[in-house]
Amino acid sequence: MNEDDLWKNKCEEVWNAPAPGIQDPCDVPMEAYDPLIHTVSEKAACNRMLFWSKTKDIVHQFTDAKKCLLTLEDTLLGFVMDGLTWCSKKGSNESFTTGCPGWLDCEKNPVRSFWNRASTAFAESACGNVTVMLNGSLDTPFNPNSIFASIEVKKFSSPKMRALNVVLVTRRNDTTNCENSSLQTLRGILDPNLTYSCKEVQRSRILDCISDPDRPCGDCW
Ligand code: AVW
């Protein structure tokens, strides 16, 4: 089979994977996406995985410009679903893209459950040295309500994964640093066999690096 046919087959398989059907749009458990996640599972990019929390814009600017690190939204499924809204509605077997519950309207909405499930799979596959960009302009860069804290960190495990390296993205007058108590909490709940590091990096330094195509990734922080 040539490459085009392989992709065509893959797309048909993904398209035909069972998806949450006629149901209450506030009652979609994350397990509803198990078949889809299993169909699209990709080989993990060991040592290149980048997690994030409240740093979405700069993280994606970074991965668009430099190909050394990859986020969930740079994987096939994450890329396709990023920015989309969808839901079913009671009594209809159509898919809707408007009038769907918002992120905070109910916990088990289809979009939030999808990202919870996809994040679980991405974190379970984490291997080697893993990076996370957290937001140093916040008092609590490691927020217990975030997907990163409530789902991803709990899935990180050695020996498949070796280290978690926090890049704390700061602005000039920020007072939050690597000593921040939420980061101590992060360190405390991490699998004790994982090496932990934290580095404060000025946002402007990362942006300069992004806009200079000659700067290798390793020089950005
Ligand atoms: P985030 P996470 N209202 O920046 O750690 C609307 O907090 O949770 O980072 N949308 C929301 C809300 C909300 N209150 N909270 C979260 N979102 C949506 C997947 C929104 O689209 C990757 F692997 C926001 O941009 C990262 O490591 C996104 O969730 C990790 O999970 C992220 O919220 C980032 O999740």
C-alpha cells in the first residue's frame, strides 16, 4: 500500500471510530473517547514532549517556530481538535457546533472530556526528559484545578520518564519564582524517582529565540 492509501485508510478508521452519540451534552464521560484515542495513538516523542498550563500562546508559538519540542496540540488528534467545539443533543443523532455547553457550564461536556482523555493518553506516554512551561506571572503557576495538575502530573512515572523540567515563563517585574509554594507542591507529588528541575526564563528571551531562525532550541533557555 502506498503512503496516500495508508493515510486514507487511517482517516476512514478515525472517522468511523465510535464517538459519543445521542446523549445529554453534559453527560459525556472521558471514557467515551477511548476508542478514538486508541485508533489514533501515536508513537511518543521521547525527550521532546512539552506540557503547559496557562502558557498556551507562547508554547504554540514556540513549537511552530522550533521543531525540537512537541505539545499535545502538535500531535495528529490534538492538532485536528484544537479550537473546535462540538456536542450531541438529547434526542438527535446529529453533531452540533453551536449551542454547546461551555468549558465551565458542566464538567462532563464533550469538549472538556475529550481534552481530559487526550491529556491522559499524552501524559501516560511521557518518556525521557519532559518539559513543562508554567506561567510565572501568576501567584499559583501550578494550579490544582488545571489539567496539568489534576491529570497529567499524576500519570508521569519512572523509569519510562526520567525528569520533569519546569520552565517558569516570567515577565520583568514578576515576583513568582521557582521557590513558589505551588511549585514545591508539584515537586512533592511527583513520582520520587523522577528528577525535578525548575528554571525561570524571561518571556522576552523566549520570544527573541522564536523570532530568530538561526538560534537552536537548546539556546532558548
Ligand atoms: P490551562 P491546563 N474556560 O491553560 O493545565 C474555558 O488552564 O488546564 O492549562 N476554557 C478553559 C478553561 C476555562 N475555565 N480552563 C481551561 N480551558 C481550556 C493539555 C482552554 O481551551 C496539554 F497537554 C485552555 O486554553 C497541557 O499540558 C485550555 O483548556 C495541559 O493539558 C488549557 O487550560 C493544559 O491544560
